[in-house]
Amino acid sequence: MKKYLVLALVAFALVLVGCASSEEAVAANDSGMPEWTYMDMSTQDVHYAVGYANMSNRANSIKRAQAEARNIIAEWVSTAVDEIITTYTNDAGSEGNRQAMDAFETLSKQRAQAVLSGSKQEDMFIDEEGGVYILMSIPVENVASQMYGAAQDAVEQTKFEKNAAAQEANNMMNAAIEKYFSNPSVTE
């Protein structure tokens, strides 16, 4: 009987501890900070990134937070390129033109860096310590269109013969791009 009583008390204590920690989590998120500072707001059409900085003055903090958000977007683009190449390699097999894939990777990253200048600041929040949060966005279509252009340029710059195999390789690369950017899980 004592064992059951002890087990019941332990179970009750665990329930109380579980409830207390969830209240703390709610309180931490209810600190007056906008939802976008702690939650990814990306959609299928727009990719968002948050940068944070707490520098010696507000102007420097804003510039640094913007740069951090752009770096996060650049990392997302780099990951997209890697995923597209992986998809292309899986679909094309190991006999796919490695030179074309290398050219695509280089060109798409260069083009994506250029399109980052099209990112824009959506919002700003200054916390109690003077730290600055910046929400930046970039339309997914801007990035995707640069990828399609890079795929076409890669085909043109490599020594592909203008034949059905070259066209098929280009089609497979475009399909890999389409597959990546039409999958909601990569943008949300």
C-alpha cells in the first residue's frame, strides 16, 4: 500500500513540475517580443530571416543585424543549391555531367548573392537591453529564377554538345530546381 502511495505522490509531483515548466515557457515567449523574433515566418512565397545585434550604438546594431539576416538568407540559398545538386545527381545518376554541376553551383551562388541585394527589411524590434532584431525577407521566386538562369548558363558554358542528352541534362536540372522550390517544407 505504501508503494502505491509513494508512486501516486511521485506521479503527482511530476505532473506539477510539467505544468510549472510549461507556464515558464509561455511566460518567456510572452515577453513583449514580436512572434517573428523567435519563430520562422517563412512561407512558400517569401523566405524570412532574423538578424540580431547589440553593438555600441543603435546605427551599428541595425547594420550588423541586417548583415546577419542577409547571411542567414545566403546560407539558405547555399543549402538550396546543394539540395538541388543532390536531387539532380540522384536523378541523373553518377554519369551526369560533373562539369555542368560545378558550373551550376558556382553560377547559382554568384547569382543568388546578387539577388540578395533585393532582400528587404520588413520589421525591426529593439529589446530592453538595446539589442536590435531585424526581420529581412526575399521572394522565393527571385531566388528560383536565378537558379533557372544559372542552370541554363551552366549548360551553355560547359562543353555540352547541342544534342538530346544535353537537353535532357538541362531538363533534369530544371526539374530538380522545380522540385526544391515547389516543396513547402523547404520554405516554411
